[in-house]
Amino acid sequence: MRLKDKVAIVTGAGRGLGKGIAVKLAEEGAKVVVADMAPADDAVSEIRSTGGTACAFPVNVAKQEEVRALVQFAIDTYGTLDIMVNNAGINRDGMLHKMPAENWDTVIAVDLTGTFYGTQEAVKYMRGKGSGRIINISSGSWLGNIGQANYAAAKAGVVGLTKTAARENARKGITCNVICPGFIETDMTVKLKEVNDGAAWDSMMGRIPMGYAGKPSDVGNMVAFLASDDAAYITSEVINVGGGMIV
């Protein structure tokens, strides 16, 4: 219960990786606002079924006014905000020379600008209280990945944004860190098991030195650590959670 009575927001938490993060934070005692464009009732129900505290809030992170309302909702509902996890993201993959401008704009708006809005609105409140944790979810793709010019650019931007936020807010007791998940097994990624009789999945496993896909809880464990007092002297770091796949 390292996070007992702390209040956390997790964006993109209705399913998949974000849901795993939200569940873990609740297990550690945090009161969690599960934020997502899609219905998040399943995530909230799972948390509550084990005695945790959670509520849902619909949000499009690409719209600043909605993110501002999200942060205010958390404060109004639970009395404060201690932890902001900017996890919401999308991808619209395609080769650079064929990529429609719309796909570039959409991914940048959600993955990078959305993270900016979440970080900014949380920091505005946290600076006043003199403490807080910003944890932004990037990806190993920030180093560059074929067919992901938009996604890689957005995730690289998240790293630069977070490091800047860390420097600007360290004296205010706010830590800002980045987690880069590797290949995590979710409802979306397991579909690879159906491609070419599992050949696509096996190929991906071959790229991971540990030989298997991570779980959302693996990322959740790192988020919970960075959100806790145990990580009070850690800021501006980029931490890979990928079984050795990210180099």
C-alpha cells in the first residue's frame, strides 16, 4: 500500500496497458480516475471488486478543455491530485513517403499534444501543493521505427517534454519520468498470434532477449514505484520496460 490515500489519474485506462496501470495503482492504495474516450466501466468494476477506489471520466486528451476538466474532476472528487499518468495514445502506421498528413496530425495531437496538456494541467496544481508525480508513457519507437514516422516523432517528443518538465519543476517537489514499454501482451497485440499461423508473434518473441511478451502489470509495477516515496529522488529518467528489446 505504498500509495495509500494518494490520488491518481491514468489516461487511456479503459483497457490494455492503461487499465493494467490503473489496477496496479489501486492495488497500492491509490484512488484512481480512469480516463478514456471509450467506456471505462470494466476497469472501474475490476478495481472496485477487489476493494479499490476508482471512478471513470470520459476525455479526449487532444482537447485542452477536456483535460483541464479531468484534472479538476479528480481534485473535486478526491480532494487532491498526486499522480498523473499520461498513457493515452494511438497509432496510424505507414511509410513516411505514403503517410497522409491527417495521420501525422492525429497521432501528434493525441500522443504528444495530449501528453503536454495532461502534464501542464497537473503541474499547475502540483506546483501549488509542492509535490507530485508525472509519469509519461512513451515507447521504444522513440528511437525510430520503420513505418512509424508519426508515432516515433510523438514518442520522442514525449521524452523531450518530460525532461524539460522535470528540470522546470524539480524545486517544486515534482518528479517527471518517462516509461518506454516494449512489446506488451494486450487484446490488441495478441491478434498477432492469428497472423500466418502465429509466425508474426513468434518473430516478435525472437526480438525479445527474455523470450516472452510483457504484461500490463509489468509496466504498472514501474509506474507504482515511480509514483511512490521510494522514487522521490528519481526524475528526468527514461526507463525501458521491455525484456531487453529496447537498446
